[in-house]
Amino acid sequence: MFGVAPPAGAESTEQVIVRHAAFPVALVPAPDGGFLYAERLTGRVRRVTADGALIDVPVATLEVSTSGQRGLLGLALGDDDRLFAAWTARGAAKRILVGQVAPDFRVVWRGPPSATLANGGHLVFDPTDQSLVIGIGDLGMHRRVANPNTANGKLLRLRPDGSPAQVPQLVSSGWNNPFAFSFVGDGALWVADNAPGDRPERLARGDLDARPTHVTKLPPSTAPSALAALSERAVVVCSFLRQQTLRYDIAEGRAARSRAFGDGETCATSVALTTDGSLVLADETSIRRARAA
């Protein structure tokens, strides 16, 4: 599930590979060394080759609502090359939808009505069973997070071949806006939780006891937008407000800040580790590649 991560003490060199990008989010590594990404505000899914060439024709284009934090929010690529996405649909309810978008289109889950803020929408495959896991924010109604019958503030498991009316399985609850998460190592799910106001932002496990565990506070004004596994013992968090990455090494189940490769790179909207061990990092207008020097 990982690329060949550079040595822990390695420095990096950055290269801009996509200029004039349209709010790129949800970077997803491809098996050939390239990657896919979503344009949040256009609803287009784009592909970049291993040598950094942006393919002109989009992989898919979705009709999305884009007010507030809405739009095309998540991508997940299965082992069978099926591509899934999460987005906020047009229409009165502006619902959060999950669907297969390539090679064919099919809605997998009709989620709750979206909100101006805290929709979540990040999407990953669980490597142990190839189920989909989606994060849903509190949708501006934090009091509903404690209600087990709502999607607010939860990580939810979906069947990729299920019907749009399927009932998701709860992975964990108690989140503010779990927009950044990834499976690490032997199946540990690490989450960087975005929080408004005075509630602390945190890095925590999201797969134990149906609640956040192994909690580490993130620095003030982080606004985590993405999280990628560097190895079985390290993750990197992309900070929207700081416009850089924060690396954390994991030891004995705890995460601690590290200044090694992956820390301090330019990043605002997404980050991923490609199969050649380089990082791809996005801000609102461009995508960069960082390699070990």
C-alpha cells in the first residue's frame, strides 16, 4: 500500500508539475507511478502520468454544488481499477453522494444533505476488505454527533457494490470534521480532525472503540486538509492554514512531530505518496512533487 518512502533524515527537492490547477484535492496514487486528483469546483477528475504530464481529457466529470466547502471532495481507486468519488450534488438538498465514476457510473450511497461548512467527504478503501470508508463532518450541527442514527461527525463504512439506500456501518464517532485520514501499516486508521472555534484539532486513531483514541493535539491553526501514510510508522498532514506539511512519526501507538522528510513542504489542499516514493502536494492553484535530495 505504500511507495518506497525516502530515508527518515532525507531532505527534498520540489518541482511544480501542474500549473494553473483548479483547486485540486483528493490526490490518489495510481499503480503506474502517476496519480489522479479532483477539481473541487469543476467536478472534474484529472489524471497525471508518472512523468508529470496532465492528460487533457478528464477521467470523469460530475455535476456538483460548490457553495461554501461543497464540491467534488473525495476519490478512491480500488485494486480492480474502479474509481469512486464523493461529492455534493446539485439540487435543493445538495446531498453528499458516493458513487463509482469510472469506468462506469453508479451511485453507491445517498448521504445526508450537505452544509456550507464541515461536510467531510474524504474517501478511502480499507485495504483489509476493500470496503469504502467516508468521513462526514458535523455538518454545522455538532449536537447530532452523539446520535448514533445520524451521519454527523462519523467515519462510515460502505459496500462498493451496495445500493444507494444502503445503511453504512459505523467505524467511529465523535469527530468534528474528519476530512483527512488514511490507513497506515497493518490497518491502523489515522485521522487528522479539523475543528472550528475553540475545539482542539487533533491527530488520532479512528478504528478503535468506535471513537477517537491515541490523541495528539495538532498545532493551532492547522486546518488539516489531507493525510498520507509515508510508511508503516510515519504520516504527513497537509495544513490548509499553514500552507505546509506536518510530519508525525508513530511509535508504540503514539504520534510525535518529526522534522524528517515530508515535514515543511508546500501544501494546502492535498498530499499523497506515489509508488516511486515521492510526495505529490497541492495548493489551490498548483501541484508539486517533492523527492528526496
